[in-house]
Amino acid sequence: MATAVRLKFGPSAAALGALLALAAVSLFVGVSELSPGALFSDPQALGLMMASRVPRTLAALLAGGALAIAGLVMQALARNRFVEPSTAGTTQSAALGVLLVTVLWPEAPLGWKAAVAVVTALAGTSVFLALAHRLPPTQPFLVPLFGIVYGGVVGAVATFAAWQLDLLQYLETWTTGEFSGVLRGRYELLWIAGALVALAWWTADRLTILSLGRDVGIGLGLNYAAVLRLGLVIVSAIAALTVVVVGIIPFVGLVAPNLISRFAGENLRHTLPWVAGTGAALVLSCDIIGRLIRFPYEIPVGIVLGVVGAALFLGLLFAGRGDG
């Protein structure tokens, strides 16, 4: 296993600079040509920047960082390094909740859709954890395999219901992550996800103890049930908010925590900022690639991440075997 190292100011400054550079590139990549000089001379260019490019870039940063932290917290709850919201039925349960709201209350505002999605995501994640904790701990790959099957069943229920109600096209907007529809006024719910990341950092020490197991946590004086519920709320709310605003984005919560843990260890308080930054950079990079690879058309970021994230995760698995 990789030796834990302390990440000091130099690498932190370089990583922050790289993330800011990606954000700057994102602001000026798109079908409509924009240049820094045009922002000062053309009111329409400034309007486009503030209405579309800035919200899109912020949405990618917030969604990527929040999903990476949701994956990190999910791995602590499940005590397994190979799970994340999209492979544990959380995002599929959130999409099912949005579908239910659409059927029962078609004119519901976005906030109410998000609230119902949080409730269904919380219920789906609770069922997953209750069943996953019954699996033998000596077989760590059984948990992600069960999660994939469980998420597939929940997704199949949502797809069948959408097909029966002639809502398959609506369901696709929540199951395929993409930022092309993000505008000012449609991404602000993601700031709540950013606040949940701050909450996760505030409780990082308790979540680290939680990952050691129930008996160890109680022995160290942890209120295990309360911290478990808090972790469930953080994961479910982040996943639901992301699904409602931009759709399902896979692999972020799986790749970013595993990548950082190889270099910085397992202490959540130390690794959490790095995991969030890595997730934000990964999503923003894939969004830029999706805009450029078939310019002027776009490939949804969820599809790009499906390829890039799978390749990165396979690389981490093979690298782990080599270390062993």
C-alpha cells in the first residue's frame, strides 16, 4: 500500500493553479466565440458570459467536488473502497423520486423535486447499506457487485414506470449527466451541495472513526448511529441535488477518493480538500473534452466520464496489484 505523505503548500498551490486554469479555459470554450477583450467592449459577450459560461463552470466545479466527497463518505459508511452513489442505487433512487414528482405534481418547482429526490435517495441508500453490511467482510468485491445489481434494479423500475407513462425522454435528462442546459437560475441548488461538503469536512474526524466499524467506533466514544445518519443525509442530498440539476455523473466518487488515498492516506480531514479538488478537476476536464471532441456539437459529460473514469479506475486496480 502506498505510504501516506503530507501534502504541503507547494503541491497545494500548484493544484489550485491548475484548477483555476481549467476554469478559465471552460469560460472561453463554446460554440459562441468569446475573448477576454470582448467582455469589456461587447455587452452581449458579457451577458453570455454571466448567463451561461460562468454558471456552467461553477456547476461543473460544484458537482464534481460534491460527488467526489459523496463517494468518500459513502466508502466510509460502507467500509468499502469500491462503492459510490452511482454504484449503490443512490442516484437511481433520486431519479425515481424526480419521476414520481413529475407524475404526481407536473408543475412542481425545482426545489420540491430536489426535496423528494433527497427522500427517495435516502431511502434507497439506507436499504443498500442495511443489506451490504450483511455481506461477508472478507469478500470486499461483493459489496460493489451487489451495489451494481441493486442500482440496476432501481433503475429498471424507474425506466419501466417512465415507459408506461410515456416519460422516457424526461427520465433520460436525469440519468445522463450534462451541463449544456445549465444557465443562471438553474444551477444554484448546487451551492447546497457545496455547503454539505463543508459539513463533511467539519465531521471528518467522526467519519474517519466511523469507517473503522461499529464496535471500534462505539469503543472510542462515537455516537455511531447519529454519525451514520448524518453521513447518509450528506450522500443522499448531494447525489439528489446533482441528479436534479445536471443528471447522473458516474465514477467521480469512485476514482477521486481512491486516487488521493494512494498518496495521502485515509484520514478524511487531510484528504477531503484534495478529493474535492480532484473531483472538480475531473468533471470540468471531461466537460471541456465533451465540448471540443465533436465541436460544435457536445458529448454529455456523463458519457465522457464513463470512458475516462472506467479507464482511471482500472488503472488504479492494476497499480494496486503491482504494489502488492
